[in-house]
Amino acid sequence: MRFNIADSHVSALLLAGRVDDAVDVAERVRSQATTLPGAAQLPGAAVAGRAALGVSDLHTACKALDEAVKGLRANHSVGWGFRYL
């Protein structure tokens, strides 16, 4: 649930033009996700990828989103992976 909220928070910050804050939130979420086992780490990468995309860091965004999409498609049959395509 916290990743869903973080994803929405990052979206709101990007839409408000607060891109530095969006990156800070995404970095914190990704850092928290790295302490979780297995596929639970993937939403952190997805949120970080969206924030990187929002600041036009395409290399970082593509790397993070590719990682997230591959894993989320395989592990979340309800379609979370498609949110980050």
C-alpha cells in the first residue's frame, strides 16, 4: 500500500512542478524497497523510474522502469506492470 501512495505522491509533486521533491520521495521509497525481499523491491524501482522520467533523466528512467515492468508483469497478474510501460 505504501508504494501506491508514494506513486501518487510523486505524480502529484511532478504535476505541481516540484520535481526535486518528487525525486527525494522516490529515492526514499526506493531505498526502503531495497530492504524488502524479492519482488517487493520492484514498486520502489517503478516509482523511482517515474520520478526520473519527470526530471528528464531518460537513462535512469528507462533502466528503472524496465526492471520494474519485467518483474511486475511476471509477479503481479492484476496488471501493475502495465502502469509503468
